[in-house]
Amino acid sequence: MSSTILLAFALMLVLEGLMPFIAPAAWRETFRRLIQFSDGQLRFVGLTSMLIGLILLMLFS
């Protein structure tokens, strides 16, 4: 179980590192826009990404 969690964490780090490596200017602009969001908007983005992740986990496992 713990090795699976570590593998998932490693994969997350690889995927998160792709955008700043491939397109650093677009990555920077995305974060510039996110800074302007209100707390409610950021929570909605976080909730949406968690729900999409859970749905994908249920579909592919």
C-alpha cells in the first residue's frame, strides 16, 4: 500500500513538472491569473480537480 502511494506521489510530481518545463511562460501566466481569483473561486477549482481525480480513479481502477 505505501509503495503505491509513493508511486502515485512520484507520478504527480512528474506531471506537475511538465508544464513549467515545457512552457514556463504559460505556466507563469496561469499562476498570475490564479492569484487574482477570490477564495471561493479557488475552492471551486480545487473541488473540481479533486472530483475529476476521484472519477478518474474510479474509472481506471
